[in-house]
Amino acid sequence: MANNLHVSYDLITPGQNYDKVIERIKQLGSWAKPHMSFWYVNSTYTASQAVDYIKPALDVNDKVYVVDATNNTAAWNSLPENVATHIKEQWTR
């Protein structure tokens, strides 16, 4: 069964490698790009697996946030701690 993933990212200067990040996102599955740095991907990957798959294309300061709309889960890389905490606290309210 495929998952409906919503993938967003911020690539922070220096070292913004958009081509590499976009290539990794496209490899996750059937995709559409509704906004500049927001993608929809129908994928066999979970949110956590998708983040792990995209990570090699990111610099240490880049951020990625993936929501699996099928399974109501999310995963991320390098979000500010206060944002990550807020998401965790509010997710199932």
C-alpha cells in the first residue's frame, strides 16, 4: 500500500543543493509539486524513511519536514527544537 506524503524543505545558505534534494524527492515515488518547496509524493516509504532517504542530499543546516497523510505521522530533520516540541505536543490533540 502506498502512502500519501507531503514533503517540504528549507535549504539554508551556504551549500543549497536544490537539484540533489529534488532528485531524491522524485525518487520516493509518483510526485507532484504544488509549491516551490512543497511536494506531494505517493510512496511506499513512511515519513521517517523518506526523511532518511532525503538526508544525504542535505547540508547540516537544511531542514526537511515530511507528513504521511495516510497514516497520520510526521518526521523531520533539523527543525528548531521549539517547533519540533510544539508539533509533538499538538499532533494528537
